[in-house]
Amino acid sequence: MVVSGTVIGFFASAALFGATFLLPLYFQLVGGADASGSGFLVVPFLGSNCVGAYAAGQLARRLGRTRALMCAGVGGCALGFALLATVTPATPHVLTIAWQLLLGVSIGVIMPTSLVATQNAAERRDVGTATGMLLFLRSLGGAFGSTLVGALLAARFGTVLHGLGLSVHVDLSEMRLHGALAGVPPGAEAALKAGLTGAFHLAFMACAILMVLAGFVAVRMRDLPLRTVSAQEPAEAAVLAH
């Protein structure tokens, strides 16, 4: 149970950082928004993350268990990433916002429940160790997620450039596809935009696959009831706690 909660926390952190990396870039490079505009467009994702975390805490307290919440969160994440992998410049903004909300709420549900499940499964003397292990692997998951999506984005776009026979260097951090690209023939801009959109689709789908893997872990984990006191505490302490 401790290992399962830690693994799910790793994947959830990878998804959080992957989405935080991809969404602003997508709105800038494909949607044509400036830096401040892309930040505004990501607000639904970030805000819904907080809402999901709060809702998960309340539901876990009332249900007394966490596995159902984690399964729902992981499934929502996988679906949210899969839907974002279909977004194009022609997609209505209301749909893009809705899918961000789904993804944000789902990640928000996973983050606290994975922590609670891990601490709940650990013996009293091991709670600090289990918590430290989870937080450490969350940090690794964030680094892994952002590195993975960045590498996929750059590699896929490099393949598109090579396929078009372009030898120019295009810096994604400075590129705005709604304007002219230095050294790129005007006729190739549409193909570059389509190729970059496909690169984002690949990165979003990779995150969806990570959450599917997390789903296999979530459905197999034991659904332990949440305890109000440690199982190692004496009966007198348990009575006083109630």
C-alpha cells in the first residue's frame, strides 16, 4: 500500500508538471497568445487543481477510504490528457477550458489522497519515512514529467523540420507561429504549425499513457479504511482520541 501510494504520487507529479509545461507553450506557439495571455488561459487548470484537492480531502474524510478517489482521479487525468491531445487551433475555447478543468480537478484529487493513503498504510514509526519517500519521488516525478514532454516536443518538431527539408534552426522558446518565421519559406509555415500541433498531441498522449499506468496501480491497491489513530497506539489512546 505504501509503495502503491508512492508510485501514484510519482505519476501524478509527472502529470502536473507535464501539463504545467505544455499548456502555456501550446497557447503561445499554436494559439498565438502572448506570455501574459497564455498565463491567463492556464488559470482554469491551476484553479481547478486547488478545488480538486479540497474536494478530495472532504470526500476522503466522509468516505473513510481513498482508493475510489484515486481511481477516479487517475481516470480523469488520463481522459483529460487524451482530450487535450485532440485540441487544434479550430477547437472552441470552451472545450479547451472544460478539458483543462477536468485535468486540473483530477490531479488535485490524486495529490492529497496519495499522501493520505501512504501515511495511513505506514506503521506509526515509519510515517515520517513513508512521507519523505513520497515527497522525494514526487520531486523526481515532476522532473521526469517536464523532461519527458519537453524531449518529445523538441524531437517531434525536429522530425517535422527534417521532413520539410528545412535546415534552419527554429527556437521554440522564441517562436510565434502567427507571424513570419525567419529563414522559413512562407509556404512552409502552415506545415510547421500542423507539425507543432502534432508534437503537442504526442506529448499530451504520453502523459495520458503515464496515467493509465498509474491506473493499473490504483485498481490493485488495498482499500484500507482511514484510521483516526495509529494502529500501534495503545487502546487507551484510541479511546481518548474519540
